[in-house]
Amino acid sequence: MTNEIKTTENMNTEVMSPEIVRETNEFVIMKDENGKFIRKAKFIDYSSFKAETKEEKIWLLELMSGDDEENANGLKDHVGKQIVVQDIITRTYDKINEDSGQQEFGVLTYLITPEKVAYVTSSKSVYFKVNEIMALFGRPDEEDWKNITVKVIKKKGKNGDIINIKMVG
């Protein structure tokens, strides 16, 4: 046993969190340390796809883990394509912004065809468009749902291209 004295450096790693000013079902409005207001979207997990057989459960597991390269396609790689949508899945995720230390939230949207080909995107525009469509036409897990057809579109944004969908049928 030794009687060594050990010194440790205390590093201040506290991250200043913005103050929540108002919160709705869809958004959180915050005020940062500089007095600027920030609106952050809230996302919700949803799935109309019901995996019943072992094969369907394996397919869904591979799709969600990103391992199904045969049946999962990046939506951004299919601009101009029309897609018949039978099922929709949205999955939320979070990450830490390495510059600010703030927790950020996102969502993956999966558009699934009757042939079980999935088109996947992290575009928030697609998430909100899908929710607008479901508010008007119903959800895929409802009895009166009829498959929809969407076209993948790309628009110029201030920080690069924005991927979205447009309902065409």
C-alpha cells in the first residue's frame, strides 16, 4: 500500500440547455442562451406493417437494422420515380450534436410497396408530407385504406437539396 497523492483535473463539461418556452404535440419552442428562439419538431414512431410470420419478422428486423440492401432503397436515389405505397413506418432516433453538445432528434420514414420493397429517408419534409397524407386519406392500418402513389421530388434548399414526395394517385 502506498501513500501517493493523486491529483485530478476537473473539466467543466456542462452544456447549457435552451429554455423551453412553449410545447405542442408537434413542436417544442426554445430560447437559447443568446436570446434566439428555436423551433424543434417532435416525431412519433408509427408502423402500419404487421409482421405476423417468422419470415416477415426477419424481413422487418433486417430492414430496421439497415442490413436489407436488396429491399431497402435510399429515397434520394429515386428522384422522379413513382412509388405505390402499401405500408408506412416512421422510427425516431436521437444523436448528440458534436459542436454544441445538444441532443438532436430525427426520424426515418419507410415507404413500403406491395412487393415489400422499402424506400427509406431521414428527410423531415417527407415525414411531414406522409403525416399530411395520412390525415387526409387515412392510415395504412385502417380498413378503408387504399394504396397511394407518390412521386419522389427534389427541391433546392438553403443548405442543399431537399427530398420530398408528392402524391400523384
